[in-house]
Amino acid sequence: MKYSLLHRYSPFSMLKAWVRLILLFALTGCAIPAALEGGPFDTSTPDRAEQKTAPARVHWGGELIETTRKEKETCFKVRAYGLDRYARPWKMGGKNGEFMACIAGFYDPAVYEPGRMLTLVGSVIRAERDYVQVAAETVYLWSGWHGRWQHDSGDC
């Protein structure tokens, strides 16, 4: 008598195998990029930053509006959005104002173009009614949505 693969395994063992496979794929998803860890971070948003009395270390992100190259630094004007659990900007969370973030070094405006999403870690150095400036320590550029978010280096 010939046995097929389906006759050899009970429906319960097949179900367990499928559950394990699904869990494996679910648990290998994105994590917070190492460059963006290192809290604690202030929980304020750019539109509420002027209410702070002391400089705050922040973890903000959003959509690039403009990238400006200066002599020794690059500045990004960003429309802020809340971050999801992986530190990705989340447009569905609503806008949280705008901010300017500058970081030492050259970041190519052709790569850091308007519409791209980024997340950064830095310190608020100036906060006024309509202007918030951040001295960025780390800038993390997201490449977009392709079934899931991906970082340019393929980390996530």
C-alpha cells in the first residue's frame, strides 16, 4: 500500500508546522535600527518643543521637505510625523509640525530628496514658536514601502 505525505502526518501536526512557519516569518520582521537606539528620549514633538525649558534629546522623524548643503554640515527641513514601534515615520499618526535638523558632514541632496522619510536622533538647540532646530547625531534614511519598510542598506 502506498502512503502519501498527507496520510503520514496528522492534521494536528500539519497545523503545528504551519503555525511555526508563520511565527518564524512574523518574528523576523524589522527591529529598531541600532543607530537609532540609545534613549531615553524626550517625548515632546516639534510643535510642542518651545514649551521645554532645557535642551532635550529627541528621537524624531518625518518627510523631507528640503535638503541644504552648507560648508561643513547638511541641514534637513522635515515635516514631522509620529514614529511607529520600529522608529519609522508614520503618516497616519498626523503631522507634528516641522523642524530643521543639521548634521556634520556631506549628505547628498540627490539621495536625501524631498518626499523621502527619515528618522534622527539629536538635541533640540533652538525652539521658538515657528522654528525648531535640532543638532542631529544620527540620520537614518528610509527607502519606502515595498510590502514593508526598508532601509537603504537593506537592514530592515
